[in-house]
Amino acid sequence: MSRGIWRQAPAVAAAAVALVAALAGTVYAAGKINGHAIKVKSLPGNRLALHSVPANRLKPGTIPSTQLAPGSIQGDRLAPGSVTGLQVDVSTLGQVPSAFHAETAESAKDAETALNAANAVNAQNVNGYHAGCKPGTRPFAGACWQTTASGGTATLPAAAESCANQGGELPDAFALAAFSHQPGITLAAEEEWSSTLATFTGKNAYSVVTVSSAGEIGSALSSANKKFRCVIPLLS
């Protein structure tokens, strides 16, 4: 029995040596094989461990955008047009600097417009002139009309001079007739002067249109005494 085992010893030893060499070769190969030693397209993707291949080892466009996990691939590794807007989470994007400045400028413009509007409402002076109607006047036909006639009577030249001294003028006859229809307005019973000339026959010989309390048109010589009211510009 011992002789049989002894006879097989060389074969067993050779087999052991071969096994050790094979295992050592496998270990050596496993330690030396890297990505450069693998033939292109020889390994399917499902044989790669997750995160074992860095993004900078991928050729741009090799992975469809629909297969990319958020933040897994840097932008410079993507082929132009490989990612569409539908695959971008807008909430993760910062605001474009130019858009931020545009939004700020628009807000500033709106604020300035609102401020200008507020100033316009509260403005009391425009280019050194008072804006608005003074007490005793009412806005009508783009100007400020005195709501009551003068306390006394005067000739037409005197009435015109009085209005000029107040920064205004006598009203047009037909505008005065229209003003007589405004609520709370009553013209003098003996008619009021207007600025409308009726007739002119010679030096200081002319008549002027007058308006009665009923808004009726008449005329009188300029030397007659009538009540009057003045029309003051909105800016005075």
C-alpha cells in the first residue's frame, strides 16, 4: 500500500505545483487588470459596479439624458442638445445674472412711475406756476372759472382790466352761456360781460355780447356797466 502511494507522489506534486501556479496567475492578473487592459465593448454595462466609472471617463453623448440621475454627469460631459428642457428641474437653477438685473431695473422703473404719479397728484407747483384752481373758482372747459360774479358793475374795458390783473380774462360768450348751466352757478340778473365782440363801428364805438342769468345771448355798448366774472388758467 505504501509503495502505491509513493509511486503516485510525483504526479500529486506536479498537480499541486500546477494548481499553485494557476492561482498565483489569477491573483496576479486580478491585480494587474485595469480599464486600459479591457477591450472596447467587451464588458456589458450591467457588469460594472455602481459609481465604478467616473463621469470624466465617459465619452460625451454616450449615455442618453433620460438615463441620467440628477447631478450624476457634469455639464461638460454631455453632448450638445442631449438634455432637453423637460428633463431640467427649474427649481434647482439659479437666476441668470442678466435676468436678475432686468428684474431689478423693472422694479425700479415701477417704483419710479408710482412715485411720479404720487408726486403728480400732490403737486402744487409746476415750473414755478401754481397748479389747480384757487378758492372761489371751479374747473370748467380746461380753466378755473369764478363761481360768482363781481360784487359791483364796471364798463367792459374796466372789467377786462380787472380780469387781466388777476391773471385771467373775460370768458367767451358761448362758453359763459354753457357755464351758466352748471350746478350751483347763477349769472347776474342784469347780464354779464363776455369777451365776444358784437359790433364795431368806430373808435371806442362797439358793443359786446352779454349773457343773462337764463343763459340768453344779448349785447350792450362797452360803456355800459355790467357785472362780470373772470376765467383763470389752471397754471397761474
